[in-house]
Amino acid sequence: MDEIMDEIEVFPEGFSQEIRKESISSYNAGVLGGNDLDFIKAYCNTAFRFIEDNGLNKSKSVSINYNILFEQILFYVLAAQQPEKKVATVLPDIINDSGYMYEQFCDFSTFFTTRPYMHIIGGYKK
């Protein structure tokens, strides 16, 4: 995050406070949908503006995974700003970014006995 933050100049409201926390909250956007179309539209517009305002659509750095910012963290920030809105998730667990284990997400031999869906995370995609 420190490397990414060095390149960001314009933040959506509330975003910079979240990104500076010791543990940054987010929603995994592996499956995203819903029926609150006004919220989803506002989220998408904010994400596109965030990308454009910071020139991320023209970034020369391909080694940094910016999508975490405008897919996962931004969605969390916008949802948290409206506590009356409830976000439902496919998997009920709260998982620390560096705390997920192979068995929780990528063990094909036992996965479907414990969970109905699979979404491989991060380095386990290799």
C-alpha cells in the first residue's frame, strides 16, 4: 500500500482515513451485484473518477495491483459511509488479508464439503 499511496494524489471522501489504518477493511469483489442500483451506480462513478483523477488509467507501473483500491477498499468505504445499507457476502467469514490459508480458499480436494463457492485469492491463483 505504501508504494501505491506514493502515486495517489486525489482521494474520494473518507478513503485516505481508511487506507492509513493498521488493518484496512475491504470487500472482495470476486462476486459483486445487488439490487441497490443507485448505490452501485454511485460506487462505479466514484471508482471511475478516482481512476481518472489520479491518471491510473494511464499508469506506467504494471507491478502494482491498483484494483484493490477502487474495487475492494473503495466499495467498503462507500458502504461504511451509509451504515443503514447492509452488505451481504457470499462467504460469512471476515478474513485478514495476510491471514487466509490454503485450506480456506484453494484446497480443491475438500473445499466443496465446507463451502458452496470458490474464489481463489492472491498468490494462490498461480
